Amino acid sequence: MKLTNEEAKIAMELEDYFVFNAADDIRLKGTRVGIETILYDFIHRQRTPEQIAQSYRTITLEQVYATILYYLHNQEAVSAYLADWLEWSHKMQEEQRHNPPSVVVKLMELKAEREASLK
């Protein structure tokens, strides 16, 4: 698909909102928020742009709209990006479930001790 000059200009301006650290790490410029955070809230949680902007104090409503528009302009590539992110997230959750950090193990032990002492 060939972009018109106007579409190419819009795509270039949209990219000004982001920092492309790596193929799997696109963040909103000036923040540590990844586009996956915004898009997950928008697509899967069906939150409005206004609700999303209110949830994260480091981003603006304009940045939320830019992220959604970037997604709409690059839907196939960004959908693949999100699928990879979701797969990685699920894998990390499963890994933590099987091998929790030592602090989590300690907290679980303390909770069990407390519950036992209350009986």
C-alpha cells in the first residue's frame, strides 16, 4: 500500500510521540509508559481515552489519542507487537508463579504463620 504525501506526513508526525527503543519496546516520549499499556486498556479493557489518561499521571490525553491513531495507522504491525507482548507477559506470570521472588516467598510464609496463630 502506497501512502499519499499527506498520510506519510501524518505517520511521521505520529512517530514524534514515541521512542522506539527496540522492535519490542515502544514508549511514549518523555515517559516510561509503553504503547502496550495504553492499547491494552483501550482494546481489551474497553476504556475511553479520557479514562486512560486519568489513570496515568505521566501521560496526556493527546498522547493517548496519538497512540490509538498510531495503532489504527499500523494495525497489522501493532497487533503483532501486542500479541508478542501478551505472550511474553503470560510467560513471565507463569514463571513467577512457579519461581516466586524470595520476598514473595517470605511474605507467604509470614501470612501462613499469622493465619496459624489466629486459629
